[in-house]
Amino acid sequence: VYRVNWLRTKALCDRWNEEVILVKHEMQWSVNFFTYKAKQWLSLMDNATYTGLTGHACYAARQCHIYRQLAAHAAESF
């Protein structure tokens, strides 16, 4: 009886350890995604600035700033 309980507990512990590893990777993926989106908006801002679309450039700059803040907050939180 004790062996069965020990095996169940060990299996549960192993599953939780695996979950911790997966969550850490998911957290890094979130930071990478926000950084990617910030670079994407920065590129769009540069294109809008080059073509003289001031409103589009301002919107893209704002979006870039938001995604940079999200990436920074996610990196600090994780």
C-alpha cells in the first residue's frame, strides 16, 4: 500500500516539475512575441514616416511603445 502511494506521489511530483518547465518556456515565448510585435510596428512606423503618413507613423509608434512595455513587464514578472 505504501509503495503504491509513493509511486502516485512521485508521478504527481514529476508532472508538476514538467509543468513548471513548460510554464517557464511559455513565459519566454510571451516576451519573445511582444518583442517581435514591437519590431514589426517599428518597421511599419519607419515605412509610414518615409512615405509621409504622419498619422500612421504616430499610431505605429504608439503600438510599438505598448508592445515594448508589455515585453518589459512580462520579463520583470516572469
